[in-house]
Amino acid sequence: MNVLLDTHALIWFAEDDPRISPAATMAIEQAENTVFVSMASLWEIAIKTSIGKLSMNIPFPLLQEMIQQYGFDLLPIVFDDMIEYTRLPLVHRDPFDRLLVAQSRRLQYAIVSRETIFDELGATRIW
């Protein structure tokens, strides 16, 4: 199965945070799953850490190394993601979340996230 990590799932998994659910951890660690990290999540982390809205135990530059160590694949943002973005209902306005859902829907990847609002946006969610 292909799974896309929501930003908080990536951070919590990387930091071994107890807030990540057992089902989320299992989906990430299952060898037969391919785990994707969207450039949207890295963009969100870069913005929020640079303005002091987010702090992490892992320095941002080391995130790339961690992603490679876990064997996660980077998912670029492409024009078709923007097309899918425009099709989403306006039940949630966070642009990063909406982009992750658009990618998840377009590619038919399950998204690892605690955000229950994603269900209303038509994402297949694991938590």
C-alpha cells in the first residue's frame, strides 16, 4: 500500500512522540508499504520553524537525512495536484492540509493523519 504522511505524523514518527497512534506507526513501519513525504509537508515545516510557530527536536536540515534513513520517498507537487485541490469542498481551509488531501485523493494513497476532517474531504485515512 502507498501511504502519505501528514506533517504531524512525520514529525511525531521521527521524534518517537507518544501522540502517534499504533495504527499509524504500523502503517509507516510495514515493509510492504511505500511511505511518501510530500514537499508540501517540508514546506510547511520550513515556514513554521522559521517563524517560530513550530519547534522540533530534530533540526530541520537533518530531516532530509532522516527521511532517507527510513526509506521514505519524496512526493513532488505537480499541476494535477492543484487541479484536485480546486475540487475539494471548503470544509477545511488550511492550505497545507488541503494540498496533502488533494495529493492523497489524486494518487489514491492512504493518508496517515489524526485529522478527522480529512474524512469529509474524501481521503482514505489511517490513524
